[in-house]
Amino acid sequence: MTELLLCEQRDAVVILTLNLPEKRNPISDDEMVEALVTKLESLDRDPGVRAVILTGAGSAFSAGGDIKKMAAGVGLRDPLPAQTRRNYKTGIQRLPLMFEALEVPVIAAVNGPAIGAGCDLACMCDIRIAAESARFAESFVKIGIVPGDGGAWLLPRVIGFARASELALTGETIDARQALEWGLVSRVVPDSQLMETAQGIAQKIATNPPHAVRMTKRLLRQAHNATLAATLETSAAMQALAHATADHEEALRAMLERRAPEFKGT
């Protein structure tokens, strides 16, 4: 059987690869959802993992749903609407909830088309880097359905309400350059440089004090929906924890001694 998710660790950085290239890496199947949730939750619990890169095997990042299964009435779709609702809640909707709870930073290295749920998967990540061949579409409306995986929540928070509405209501595809202009990705690089660039960013994250990195990510995520007052309260509590770490003391000493710090995650 094909291994749905490939995992490669390079020092403190883990590369996860969606591995159904012949189907363009759909993520709607329960098996792929389970593989992603299980692996990412495991990596999140590992203090030795400081950053994760998510990419796709073959020419696509992810085509989202499996259209052939959808047309055949299998997979998430069920003849009974109440069961379809349950399939979404116990299936693909686990992904955005899991990504929102993660503390380890995740970088999407978008190596090709990210369509429908594939676009939303990229939006679940903290940072998105696109190859020049990447394409993005919030294309659910094109097949007569809605973003059932959280896209209506995710996309406006990444690119703003008006542009998210344009993508979701037209279903049209944008290229990597337009994605950069709209803030959907932070960089566009030649295809041959995609993984090198993603790994470079991941390594820069990994060299920082790991507790501070994870708490900073948590603050950024919580601030999506919190008031300024609530964010300040959480920031003060996390700052008290950060000041008490040995890595903080090491960072101060290294700056004063004009040398590279050695962070140990303590």
C-alpha cells in the first residue's frame, strides 16, 4: 500500500509530504485526515521538533477533494444529508481544529496547484511559500458546494474579506504572483528553489529559543479572535514564563558576549 504521508527529519525540522501524486494529493479521505492529524499531533508533542514543512508529492500540492469519489457518492458525501454532516465533522473538519491547536510552526511549501480544500490546507499553515508553478483556487462553488472544511473562516483571515469573497464566489484560479500580491503567500520562488527556501526559513525558526517560538505562535493564533485586552493578558502570562527560561538568560549572555547563543529548550 502507498504510504499516505512521507516524513523526513533534518535536525529539528520535519518535512511532511502528501503522497498520493497520481490523485494530486487529495485530503478529503478519512485515511489522509487521520494520517495528518496523528503525525502532526505527535510532532507537536516532540520538543525536538522546532518547525514542520508541509508539501505535496508530484506536481500538485493538493487538489483538495477526490472528485471521482464525490461523483460516485462515496467518501464525505452520503445519500443521507445528516450523515454527510457527520462525515465532515468527524473527517476533514478535524484538520483546521488540529492546526489551530498546534504550537509547532508549520510552513506550507506549495509546489503546484492548491485547489479547494488544498487551498484551505495551505491557509491552515502559519507560513506559505509558493513555487512559480503554484496555483490557488477556492473553487467549491464551481462544483455546486460550499467550503466545508473551514475555508470561509480561514481565507478572509489570510487575504481579507473582499478578496476572499472574490475567490470563493467566482471559484477562479489565481497564479503564484497574484497570490503574493494578495498576501496569500509570503514568497514566490523558482520551483527548483522551493524546498531550499522553505528549509531556510524553518532553520531560522529552529535556531530561536523553542519555548519562545511556540508561545509566540500561540499568541498570534489567539489574537485572531481575541480582544486587545485579552491578548495583552495572555502576553503578560506567557512573558512571565519566557523570562524564567534558561534560553532567555543564554540569549542575554550571548548578546553581551557577542557570540552565537546555544539554546537547549530549557
